[in-house]
Amino acid sequence: MQFGVFTVGDVTPDPTTGRTPTEGERLQAMVTIARKAEEVGLDVFATGEHHNPPFVPSSPTTMLGYIAGMTERLILSTATTLITTNDPVKIAEDFAMLQHMAGGRVDLMLGRGNQGPVYPWFGQDIRQGIPLSIENYHLLHRLWREDVVDWQGQFRTPLQGFTSTPRPLDGVPPFVWHGSIRSPEIAEQAAYYGNGFFHNHIFWPKEHTQRMVELYRQRFEHYGHGSADQAIVGLGGQVFMRRNSQDAVAEFRPYFNDAPVYGGGPSLEQFMSETPLTVGSPQQVIDRTLTFRDYVGDYQRQMFLIDHAGLPLKTVLEQLDMLGEEVVPVLRKEFAARKPSHVPEAPTHESLRAQQQNAEGSAE
């Protein structure tokens, strides 16, 4: 099982000091977090994509390419690549380029995003969000697998005899996760292609997450990619830890209350009781995370949000130390002990390449 951290890249004032980092400071902090994630033994770092304040990561592949040169093992991913407002041709070329630069340590999560104003900025209509997602990924899927593509669709100009460059590393496209919080059509899309399904798992109660993952698993099996329990599932989640749970709650409360994605809603206590948000000791994070398997089944990737809402970099790095030293080693052991042998691990470039070579050998 893979463990990692993701960032939405918000530039938020620290409610305890009133200080707001500059955009440059926030971007450099995200790089530091990625490097620290590798140092403490995590598997994945993912950045969001946003084009509006208070968020700064507008060009994920630029950041991930920079991080690739500073790391050796870390898988570089996204916590949403906007399949609705990005040109699929540009996605195909950018991520294939990143593959080559990072030696294959690349995958991505596609999503519609949650910022409505972005659509007209990029010449699209938010009312077409689902059709855009479906059509644009169909083209992206072909661009990575066909050397020459002829294409005509609803949302972009036709392509005639087009070859995206560079070609995917070793002829193996980056693995794709389709991310969705509430859209069954996206779970269906992930299942149709045999790709991964990632549920953010932050805002909703477990019953909602369970329904979305069950739909994806059932449809994955329907399309002949394997049994339902072999489907590739990822979950998000946010944690904040201190040795003493009361200290964790007291320290995190002002950040929660002013957070761009939480503030003004239910109380911290209500949010912790009704969603997977876990604020407490490392043991509480371990215990809560292990319960996720009870309602989604064996899954392949667990990502944590730890740098949101103005938390200072020093505090975030302390969270990473606790994840790497105390939480993830236990989770690895426990999840591995419970996983049946027929349930696959998360795909990597190496495993996908071996799978492709086996398929080519069988066809000869």
C-alpha cells in the first residue's frame, strides 16, 4: 500500500499570528514538504491545480519536475489535474515529459475541480463538466496509446494525423486516478477504463464514501478488469497530531475555524465525528485510518492533507516526522497483514511495464 501527502497549495493567513506567507514562500514550502516526505519514507507527493486565489499551484508539472530533480524514490502525482479546462493534448505531452524527467515516478489524478469561475477563464461551460471529463479523457487515453491520432469531438478542434511528443516512457502511459467526491459518472468512467478511483474522503460521512467506492468496484468487475475487490482505490483525509489529543485539538482549532474549505461550517467536534478528519494523537490516527478498510475494502493508496489553512511549515514538518516515524510503519504492517494475496498493489511504472511486457510475450 502506498502512503503519501497532498497539498491544495492555499495561501492562508496564520490565524494565531496574522502573518500571510508570500506566494513564493508557499511554493517553496510545498517543495520542502515533498522532500521531507521522501526523507521520512512516504511514497507519494501530490499537488493540486488551481488558477485562483488563495491557491498558487497553477502549473503542477512545473513544480513536480523541479521536485523530481531533488528526489530519488518519491512518486510524483497530482491532487487534481483539471481534465475539464486543460487541453488533453497538453496534458498528454506535459505528463509524458515529466515521466522522462522523473524516470517514470509519475502518475496523476484527473478531476473537474471545485472552482466554478475557472471554466469561463479557459473558455468552457461549467454545465458541461461531466461531458468535458468524459470526452477529454477519451482523447487523452488515445493520445498516450496511439502513435497517430485522428480525432473529432464536441469541445476542441479536430486532430488529423497528430502525434503527441514525447511518447510515454517505455511506451507505458502514466497511471491515471479519476478523482471525485460526489459524481457517480466519474466512478463509472474509472471503472470503464480499468483505472484507479480516488475519493477525497474529507467532506463527507463514511456512508457516502462507501457508496461511491462500491459503485466503482461493481462496475470495474462488470467491465471485465478483475473482481470487485481487485479494483484500484485511493482515499484522502486530513490529520493533525500531537502527543496529547487535547493539545492537538486546542492547537488545530483556530486553523480549522478559518480554513478556506472548512471555516464557517460545522464545529471541529462535529466535523471529526461525521467525517474522516482526525485530530488527536498518532495512535488515534492509526486507529481511525484502519477503520477505512471496514467500509471501502482493501485499497491501494492513502493520502493525507497536512499543510492546509495557514499551518506554519515547522508544524507541517513535525506532522511529517510523526507520520513517517510512528503512523505509517504501523499502517503498512497492519494493512499488509489484512490484504488477501489476490488484491493488487498500487500500480507503478515498473509494474505497468512488466504487465505490458507479459501481455506482449503472451501475444507472440
